[in-house]
Amino acid sequence: MLPVVEAPLHRIDATLAIDAPLTERWLVAFLRDELIERRRITKAVLGLSGGIDSAVVAYLCARALGAENVHAIRMPYRTSSADSLGDAQRVVDALGINVETIEITDAVEGYLRAAGDPDPRRRGNVMARMRMLVLFDQSARLNALPIGTGNKTERLMGYFTWHADDTPPLNPIGDLYKTQVWALARHLGVPVQIIDKPPSADLEANQTDESDLGVTYLTADRILSQILSGYRDEQIAAAGFDLREIALVRRRVEGTHWKRHLPTTALVSGTAINEFYLRPVDY
Amino acid sequence: MSFDVALVQFKPRKGDIVANLATLRGIFAQLIAGPAVLPQLIVLPEAAMTGYFLEGGVYELSYSADDFAAKLDVEWRAAGGIAAVDIVCGFYENRNGTYHNSALYATIGGGVPRVVHVHRKMFLPTYGVFDEERFLSRGRHLGVFPTPLGAAAILICEDAWHSIMPTIAALKGARMIIIPSASPGRGLAGSGMLESVERWRETTGLMASEHGVYVLYAGLTGFEGGKGMSGSSCIVSPRGELLESLDELTVAILRASLDGAEVDLARATLPLLGDLSAVLPDLWYDEELPLPRSVANDAAGR
């Protein structure tokens, strides 16, 4: 009898492995090109939350622009975890970047008092938008470009506040899944306390991303990468994934396409902007 | 005989042709100053003087081949170029109101600039990040033209991803394939190299070794709205050996001295092109091929 070798129906790369040194080199070049060469801006400003995404972006910015040209803003609300401030400080200490702390509690509460009794979701959105208001104002003060820190997983799952976290004109990690951000963080030398702690938007006490999403990042990323490659649910399930989790992830992606676009504008002419009149962002 | 070439891995400032030509003048001056011998051919990437992603801006930044050659000639002379030199450069072409993604082979310096050949990109990628055919018309002819090394052909970027293109060029006599390219880098899972660059390495190596041709690949570099052009210019021998290459992001000049005898030796060692020439009629006259019958019949002499 000859041995029989069966090929799979399709091959799925579920590892999402990246060449971290190559990724660093590419993203540092992206920041230098887009900031210094295209926009003639030498400084960056970013919100430093104490989480892994903004830590990785701080490391990339420091390597691209020099630590002295990176301005981190910590923007705690009264319910923010004390650990978040401490973890942000670890990044500042490791890199030697500039840091300021601007409390958003008074500004947020001032609005919330006039807004009745918003539910936690509305409160979270107000905080996220307040942080972006601060970031853009500080950008004008510092003559520094705001840098975004949203990753591909949360962008695809719609797990962000529209016109808040997604607003900065540059984002070096927006095409990296969360698990790839973890891999890059390890390569960059981000403090392990930040890499190992459960990711959290820190908008409510004891909140974690994975409990909000209903699926772990590792599973979500593997399912997302297959959805984006065009695989059907039954093909993904055949690769060993749970149909309920596949449905959850697909529902979040398909329900949030609008969050990944600019506002919908009524087209009434043959010169509608970005429909007929087409020029690239760097033209 | 040897043929000295210089590939320029260029990083344009988007849409600023004046600034980009000024940068090119500096590069010309460096080549003229030596100490290396003056190259006989300078190769620049696709859309080198404007950047690649222009969308509707192509209509504002396109030129006739003669006008574009004249611009290159002005810069060569301004840099101190007295002797004639051959140049390949990608540009957006306005051909009597029809717009193409083109690359010219011209002789500048010396007398009046002379356009030897214009290749108009035939495969316009219009998928994913690419949208060329929304703004441009495709070329309709793959030509070969004379150079000091012998016949050559130009394939622009995606043209070279279709293996039939270098095959036809080689069958028509090309001994050198010149590829001006603007390839957005993607795929981080490779080992030390973008996956898209790995594909280029495989593609250029295979076309060189299958047909016994030199391959000169000149890649654009720099980021355009988040899309990083992946450079990685390289020179591949007719035996398929990667003679030298640049990385993705460096602005640099890649030089080599090509030897026409290498083409003959490679073809003697691995006579795939000769074999194909012999078998081609049997393949070409196949009525199952999706060709207009009149064309197939003409080709068959029937």
C-alpha cells in the first residue's frame, strides 16, 4: 500500500505572523515620509493611554522622529484606572518622550450635567471625543501632528468612537491586527506589564475589550483574516473555528462599514468631491 | 560588448514635477561627475517625475513623449551632460487626448532628443488599491526596439506579472527586459522581505532564466498616502541570477556592466526560448485559444 497524502481544500494562515523588524522599518519610514517629507512637520502628538496600542505608536514615533519630538498626552477621567497612568509613565520613562497630563473630568462632567443622565455608552463616546478635542488643540499648540493609535481589529469590529479615535490624519498601526500589534510590541521592547495586561478601553471600571467584544482577540483576528480573504463561514468553521464566534465577528464587521467611511454626501453634480472630482490625499 | 547601466531608485514629491526634475538634475550631475564611467543607459521607475497615485491629477500632469523627452534633455544638459545618453523613464502620457501610463526610451544630450520607443502599459491594474483603468487607456502593442546591447522591451509593472509578456518580447528578439515599476509594498509575513517584493524577485528571476534575457527592474520608493512604494530595484542576469539589488526604501543608484555574450551563453545552456520558437506554432494555432479566428488564421498563414 502506498501512503496517501490528502491536501486541504484551502490553506489558511491562522498564525498572522509578521516579520517584526521589517514591520518596524516600514512603519518608521511611513511616519518619516508622511510627517517630515510630505507635511514638513517634525513633531507628533498622541494620546498615551497606558495600553499597548498607544505604547507601540509612541515607540514608532520616537524611532522615526526622535524622542524630543514626540509629545504624549495623558487624558484621565475620574474613573480611569490608576494603573493606566502608571503604565503610560513606563513608556515615557523608557523612551524619554515629552509628557503632559490633562484631566478631562471637568470638561466631560460639565457637558454630562447638561445632558441629563447618559448611559455608559454615551458617556464613553463623550470621553473619547473629548480626548480627541484635546489632542487636536494640543496639536495646534505644539505644531505637532496628531497620530492615531487604532488597530485593524477594532477598526473592523467597529469597536471605537466614530470621529474620535479614528480622527488623526496618520495612523501607523491601523492595518495591523491586535495580535500583530502584540508581536510588534515585543520586538520594540514595550514594557511587559503593558503587553501582558488585558486590553481595555478604560471607559468604565473593570472594563476589558474582550468581554465587550464577546470573543478573544486571538480568535477574532484569525476569523477576521479569513473573512477578509473571502472565505465563507463553513470554510472558516472547517478550519476549526466556532460557528457562533464566526457569526459574531461577521456581524460586527458587516454592521460597521459606515464607521470606516467619511460622511455620506448627497451627490447632485458631475463634480461631486471624491466621486467625480478625484485627487489623492497627498496631491 | 559591455553595456553600462544605472538604475535610479527614485522618490518623487507627489505632483511636483518641477521639484522632481530638479532632483533628477542632481542625480545626472552625480553620474556625470564620476568617478565611475558614464552610463550608457539610465533607467528610472514608473511615474517617476510625478508619483504614481494621481487619480484625476493625471490629466494635469501628463505630457507628450516628445515634450517629456525634451524635459529630461534640458535637465541632462543643465547638469553638464555633453555626451548623449539613453534613458528610460515612466511618465503619464497625453497622446492627443488619450492618456496612458507610459515609459519612453529616449536618447538625450548630444543632438536633438530622440524618442526611440514608447511603451504604453497594457495591463492596467484596476482592483484593490489600484484604479488605473478609471483614468487611463491601455496600450495596444508590445514592441521591441534597438539598444546598444541589442533588442530590448519595456514592461511597466503589472505588465510583467503576466508571463506571456516577457515571453512575447523574447520571441520578438528582446535580449533585455526593462521594468519601470511602482509597486505598493504589502505582506509582512516574509522573512526580511515584503511578500510583494519576494514575488517580484521570483518573477524577474524566472523571466530572465526562462528566456535568457537581462532584466532591469527600477522601483519607485517612498510613501504615497500610506502606500509605500517598495523600491527593491534589481538587475538579473540572463541565467536568472540576482546580480545586485537595493532595499525597499533607499534612494540610490544601482549600476552594472552588462555583457551581451552572457545572453548567448545563457540561451546555449538552457535553450528554452529556441524550443519555444519551434513549438509555438502548434500552441498558437490551437482553435481552443480565445483568439479572433482571423488573427489566428493570419498568424497561421492560412
